[in-house]
Amino acid sequence: MSYEIHALPPEILEQARSSADGPAHARSVATGGEPLRCCLRDARAGEELLLFTYEPPLPPSPYREVGAVFAHAVPCAGPQRAADAEPDRTANAGPEQAADAESDRTADSGPDRTADSEPDRTAGGGYPDAWRGRPQVLRAYDARGWIHPSTRVHDGSDPDGALAAVFADPDVVQVHSRNVAYGCFMFVATRSSR
């Protein structure tokens, strides 16, 4: 089963950044390790962040939710393909080690880009390399936007296999990956159109 992972859509990020002074937004400087929904990696210490409320995509249903998500405060290059990304030293590290490893990375690989260079995130990509090894709740949804019984927790060791198992049921149309402890939304996975 092939699938596509989707970062937050550019229009959502643009709207959040343009209204960043509202009550449901907070600007901060990363300590390192904050999960960025714009580029699907953890923040590096010193990066400027925006924390804002987001409602993941679902049809109108009782299971719609709103929660807090982090993104870069300014447009970034978006998710990187594995061939373009630098090696991730945090995949199997604990939070403290992940933050230390992220802060060791060089500043020149940060998000110093303009809105013109922001990619089309609607095309989707593979599982974020930076988040492999991180346990997640894979919350499955059917076409009505209702939570599907294929929902499961995976330990991070085989996220591709875990997603394939969820999508094995033809009634599952999308999966929201969420953090285990706080339940924060990370990304949407859909069946591949390729």
C-alpha cells in the first residue's frame, strides 16, 4: 500500500502567519525539538516559531478537533525529500538528546527563504525521516469523517508498515498521525494517487 504524507497547506500557513498577533497565536524562539508541521521536522534551537490553532481536514462530523501546532514564523522550504535532507541524528533519541542534536546543526540550513520558494505541499511525500522512531497514534478516518476501528498506536520502529496496516482496510480514507502523550496533530496521510 502506498500513501502520501501532507504537511500543512500553504494557504493555512499564510493565514496563520498573517494573523499571528491574534489570541490563538503565540510567537516563540525554538529551544529545539518542537515538531514543525510546515516542513515535517523538529525545530532547531534558535528558529523563530509560530504556535497556532489548527483544525485538521475532515468532513463535517462529531470527530472534528482543533489543537495547537508549531510552524516556522516565516515561510520555509517545506518538507525535504530524503535525498535532500541532512542525516537525522534524533530519530531514536529521547527528547533531551533530540534537542541537543538539533541545536548542534548549523544555522545555514535554517528556513531563511521567501514565500516564492515555498513548495506545493498538496502533492504529498513519504514518511518524514526526522520523525521515524517516534511512537505515534495513527487515527484512521472513513469517508464520513468518523474515527475508524483501524486506529492504532505504533512504536516508531516501522511507520511505513503501520500505515500500510491501517490503509489495508478499504474504508479508511485518511489517517491523522498524532503524538502519543499530548495527542497533538502531526500530519495527514492519504492513499497515494500515483
